[in-house]
Amino acid sequence: KAGVTQTPRYLIKTRGQQVTLSCSPISGHRSVSWYQQTPGQGLQFLFEYFSETQRNKGNFPGRFSGRQFSNSRSEMNVSTLELGDSALYLCASSQGLAGVQTQYFGPGTRLLVL
Amino acid sequence: AQSVTQLGSHVSVSEGALVLLRCNYSSSVPPYLFWYVQYPNQGLQLLLKYTTGATLVKGINGFEAEFKKSETSFHLTKPSAHMSDAAEYFCAVNRLGNYGQNFVFGPGTRLSVLP
């Protein structure tokens, strides 16, 4: 099976702009989670989607939003970008069924905000 | 709230030496524990996981970890380090919440392997 894919891999934006990142999960996986990774804060959970519904949310401002489509692909949007949003954004997928699931990660999208 | 601590942000070992990366967790309910590895400019790759059953868990690339409930620890070991093991390692705890999952990652330990 193909792994988790994320596009684009690299992105440069300026403050105030908005950005949309895309994640395609492993075939058959219905849960998609997003994480922000920075040197200072480490890996922080953004949100999780399952069957097109947000199921869990981390402690991030409303500028960070996401959605999931019927084919389980997910997008993450950040509006009004700030310098501090520069980070590696990781997407992870799992089957999302009952019980604890192993998450499989994509390669990430590296966002640089200037 | 659950949390994960990893003692040592940077660990250096010589090639062929024992690798020991420490992980302690706090959780009010039985945890599910994971170790992930991240190579430069890549995502996270699952090394091993503990859910239930045998407390000594074997993973890929010769790594293993032992769940010790009394010590709330899940340390990662490898008998003999290889140059290719140089990477960042993350311990994570996952507790199934009312809805979905809640993964909490430790701050990571960067492993350097010296020739």
C-alpha cells in the first residue's frame, strides 16, 4: 500500500497570507490527524478528523482549521499567517476504528513564513 | 492530563555500544505507548508499540522496549548501535478518549552515533 502523502513538501509564505496543506491517508484509513512540529514546542496535536467530522482538537487558535473529504483526504488551512507558524506540519492516518490505533505519518510539509 | 518525559535531549554513543533512550509517562489510565523515529527531513516512522500483553516489545531495526508499570517507564534499547541509527526518537502515549484518539509526544531525544 502507498503510504501517507502530503503536498506540497515545502512552502514559503508571507505574514498575513493564508495557506492550505493537503494530506492523503493510507488507503482504507478513515482517521487523519495533524501535528505541528517546531524546535521549541516539539510535536503538538492540532486536530483529528474521522468520517468528515472533527473528532478531537488541540489547543490552537481558530486560525487553524481543517476538513476531511468523503475519500478521507484532508486539508488543513492556516489563515492570517504569523512568523510563529513556521514549522513542519505532519499528517498521520489510522484506521480510526474502535480501540487504540497506530498512526502512520507522512513526510510533512515544511512551511516558512517570512 | 497525560504527559511524556524523555530524559536527555541528546544522547551520544559509539558504534557498537548499547543504546538506551529513556521515556517516562504519566497517565491516569492504562496507557498505550509508542516509540517513533524521525530521520532528517522525514516524517515519523513507528519503531514499536505496547498496548497489552507481554511487557517486552520488539520492534524494527533491532530495537526493543520494556513497559514497567511500577516505574511508569517505557525505555528504548538496542544492544549495538549502528551509524544508521542516528536520528531523533520520540516516545508517545495514546489514550483512547471519548471520541477518537489523543496522542501526546515527548520532546524527543536526538541520538548521535560516533564512529
